[in-house]
Amino acid sequence: MPTFVSLRHHSRPLAVALLTSSLLLGGVLTAPTAAAATSAVRVNQVGYLPDGPKRATVVTTAAQSLTWQLRNAAGTVVASGSTTPRGADAPSGQSVQVADFSTYQTPGSGYVLTADGSTSDPFDIRANLYDGLRSDAMAFFYHQRSGIAIDASLVGSAYAHTAGHLGVAPNKGDTSVPCQSGVCDYTQDVRGGWYDAGDHGKYVVNGGISAWLVVNSFERAQRAGTAGALGDSTLRVPERGNGTPDVLDEARWELDFLLRMQVPVGKPYAGMAFHKIHDANWTGIPTRPEQDGQQRELHRPSTAATLNLAASAAQCARVFRPYDAAFADRCLAAARRAWTAAQANPAMYAPDSDSTGGGAYGDTRVTDEFYWAAAELYATTGESTYRDAVTSSSWHTSADAFTSYGFGWADTAALGRLTLATVPNGLPASDLARVRTSVTSAADNHLSRMAAQGYAVPLPADGYVWGSNSMVGNNAIVLAVAGELTGNGRYRTGVLETMDYLLGRNALGQSYVTGYGEKDSRNQHHRFWAHQSDASLPNPPAGSLAGGPNSGLQDPVAQQKLGGCAPAACYVDDIGSYSTNEVAVNWNAPLAWLAAYAAERTSTGGEPPAAACTVTYKVDNAWSDGFTATVSVKNTGQSPVEGWQLTWGYPGGQRVTSAWNATVTQSGTAVVARNTDWNRVIAPGGTASFGVQGSLSGGNPAPAPFTLNGGACA
């Protein structure tokens, strides 16, 4: 139930009914355990990468520069310098200065920074700093799986439990779930998927963006040549060893559920997606998923949910094809049906009033979902129908696709832009350049905002609303994509400073990620991870991200404990504070994306990475109005290329009329060649070759440039 307040309407008051959630804790609204003293020197409590930025914020009333010292574990001063006064920091309500020790790159553990008589929490400097978080942030989704026993061998005995919501008493679902009265007269098997947040609800609009982010993390890593770190047997999932990257195995658990939420053929509104499924009434804390005795209900279809299904299923068809062509075909068929159904029912809105037993996730503007779905379908199929839907959408040129508040479940136009900017497609060169510029411009705005703050957060002072940490993370993803598009290292610096914020360099000196840092969030709002409410139950597992500061104070605990807080300080680590301290799949998804990105061993020097491919284009035969050519692409990287798309442009008006050993499409001057099943893998040092035949209307100049899975080839 994390996102009752839309990011688009972040000041909208909650429905009174939602506040009853706080009363369902069995009368237990206990105070959190005493917090450790917070140092005035705020650092990333996990640490810093040797070649990354290393900055700390010092809370002080001093107006002049201060001397800072960096000490190693033995207490020896290894670096020193002067802070930069920043004065009043509006989001935190604090007067601060910044210490920059980025030039120190020696790996080690137990470093501390001292300034103005205060000493920071200890931290490390090491290249593998984010390897553990990459794994743990992804493991969150396995923990949240519905309809499967959570295996102690993967998560430990404290977190293991039998399958929830499979119709085994006392559960009443999710294998045969009825609709709410008046919605439908049949039942639906909607087992599986991820529990959305701290409750047992499952929501298509939140699941769609979360699955998209998980898959997009892999798709981006493929372009960067680092997907091996997310490959088979790299994560703690039961499917490891099946030949499919583990991150895709995890995403598939949710995607299968999303496909089950589609209205069957022959039923009213066939092809649409039910908006959500959850208990008829709110469950109390604590409630283990297998012990939930509530009746489960399907809620009426919505256009927003249907377009989420179309978008995430279209992405599925593109990314899963090298590993499971049958599943990819199933995804694409579902995406097409959803798109058609949404066009036929463009204004079926989920009402804000539907908030008993689960969050409403109301959204009455779905033009952005139409744009996102069209972009995914176009990127996957190259078909003109979807291209026309993209280019005719007002979102294709709107300056509001990226905002300072970040994208989210109710604001998805940015997702369409990110896909179009990075996945090879046939948009005209000028159009593609404008889309990519919109990404870098948004990223530049985030960097400017960070530079103006004492804590370097890509969020404005009025952006600390429900789930603010997810907004911070999503804006950092925009920074990372801008870095991919430009090769400029300043964007990666921005991403890493965002990680600093989430891990302790913030107004509270609080790491918002369980298990990471000296003062980490441990009492997030959750029905099972409820140690604060029941000592026999665990705290959240490592890698769980709290929602973060929320100046709306929309729960009784926050109202009691946080009155008068500065926006960036409106947070309390208490299980009762669901408006500041819940967990959610759409909050952990950007954390997992960013942890995988930050864990990559890469330079921040600002130069584009060396090409991981070379292409040879040879005209074999030519005649007055046609030609044949052989295209050979060599993998010059260190990891296999598993599934490839090679793109280029024809400058002389050439048109491809047929091809062999690859599937080739053309739109305007842009050509996209996709692998066949038998040549989908290009080993390091290996080559894939295919042929094209084309027509001529003039000369036959050589094509350029060539890109493989979005990366430039030599």
C-alpha cells in the first residue's frame, strides 16, 4: 500500500479510509529502539569506490571553512583539507559544509572523517563496495514472491515460509479469485507475482513499472557488456542453473502474474487487465502471508493497468526472446491484445475511492501510459502502427516527460523516452537526437539541483512525499542513462552521490537500506518482517529500502513524532509509520537497478567506453538498381553477446528488400538487424554474419554508424 498519493498529485490528501491501516496493528504502536547517536559528519556509511566521488556533509553553525581529516583504521591521518561552506540547506533545514576527499583512492576498511570536533561513522573504500547490495536488493523480490514457498537455503530460516495465497487454508486464494460485486461473474487464477509492499496486495500498475525496471536493468547491462553479473546462477533464486539470467527469472515471476491478470477471451472487456487483487479488508500486523484468512477480490479492469501490461509484456518479448522464444511470443501476443483493448476502452479509470483492503492507485490521466506502451511495442516490433502512436503522442515532444519529481507508477512517459533513447529503432535521426537530448537535459537539471544542495540529492525541497526514496532513485537512473548516451563521467558521479544519500549522507545520518550502514532502517512497515511488533518475527532482510522522508506525515506515528520536521528529515524508523517507512517493489526496483550499475567495474573518467564490436560491411554484387551485401559483426568484448540487434543508417536511399541469417527491418534510412535463434550468441572473439539484398535509387555509399545493442561499433 505504498503509493496512495500519486507522484503527479503529491499534495493530494489521503482518503480517510486509508488511515485505518494504522489502527490494524493489534494495538501495537510501539516506539522504535533507541537510535544510535548521529554524527554531525554525514557520510555514505557503507563507503566509497576508489575511483568515485567521496564527499561528506558536515552539519555546523560555523561560517568559515573547517579543516577535515581522513583517518585509516589505525588512526593515522591519510588525507586532510578544508570544507566548503554551503550555508542554509533548505530541504534539511540545516546549516552545512561539504568535505571533498575524492582524490584519496587507497582501498581499505574502517576509515573515518573528522571535522569541527565530530567524527563520522566508519566506512570502506573498495572496488567491490556494491557487490553485496546488488545481490541483496534483487533478493528483495524473491522474498516478496506470492504463491511459492520461500526456501531457507536461499534466504535463511528466519525468512523462510510456506507458500502464501494458493488456496491452502486459511488462505482463500489466489488460484480462483472472484471479482468484487458487479465487476465480473467468474473467477480467475491470478497466483504468483510479488506482494506489492508491506501488505499482501498485488497491483498491476505498480507491478508493471517494477518488472520493467528489473528487466531494464538487465537490458542496460547488456548494452554495457556487463550483463554477466546478472546472469544465470548469480542471484539467490530457485531457478538458478536453468540457462536464463537470474534477474530475468525473477522478473518472470511477476510477468507471469501480470499475464494472468488479463481478462480472458470471450469475456466482457477481453484483453483489458484487472487493476489489482487484494484482501477484502486490511489485514493486521503481524500477518504471515500463508496465515492470511481474508477473502481475495479482483478489482475492475482499468486502462492504466492494461497499458502497463502492454508495455511490460512488449519489453518481455524483446528481452526474453534469446532465452525462451515461446514465452516471448506469449508476451507479445498479450501486449498486442492489451494495446487493442486499451484503445477500445481509453478512459476506464481506477477510482481513488477503491481503497478498502488495499491502495487505490487511482490515475485519471493515461496518455503517458499510451505513449510508454507504444514505445515498447515499437522498439520490439518496429511496426509502423506503434511508431505512429509514438510520434503522434503529445508526450513525444512534451517538456514534461521528465520532471524534477521523477517518474513513477502514475507518470510513465519518461519510460517511453528512455526506451526510445537506448533501444535501436527506426525513428528519424533528428527525432532520435531530440529524444536523447531530453534525457541528458533532464539529467543536467538533476545535477544542477544536486550541486545547489548540501546533501546532493536529485530532488527539490518540495519533493519529499510518500516514497521519496524511489523518486530519488528513479532520477538517478536518468543520470545513468545520460552517462550511457554521452560517455560523460559527471553523470555517473551523480548516480554515486545519490547512493551516498540513500546510505547515510542525508539530513538524518540514516541509511535507508536494511543491513547497510551503522544506522540502518530496520523497522519498516511490513506484515511479516515485523520484529518490532512480534519478537519472533524478523526485521526486513538486508537490501530492503524504506520509503523515506515524507513531509505529508500521513500516519499517526509520523504525526506524533515528526511534527515541525524539515522536509528531508520527516522520517522515523517505526513499523507504524507506513507513510515514511514502508517497503515496496517499486522502491526496491530502482535500488536494485542502481546497485547493479554502481557495482560495475568501470572508469569515471568521462571518456566513452571502448567499442565492444567491429563491423565489416562488404558489397558482394551491385547492379543499376540493386545490390547484395554481407554484414559481419565481431564481438571484441570479454563477455558473450546473448541476443543481438545491429543498427545502421543508409545515407544514399538504399532500401533492404530481403535478408538471410538475420531478421532485418527498415524505417526511413534506419535499419535494424536481429539475430535468428541459431546465431543469437556471439562468443568473445566470435563473429556473426548475415546478408541483405537491397534496391538503389542513386549511388550506393557505405552505411554508418553501426551500433550493437545500443553500443557503438568500430
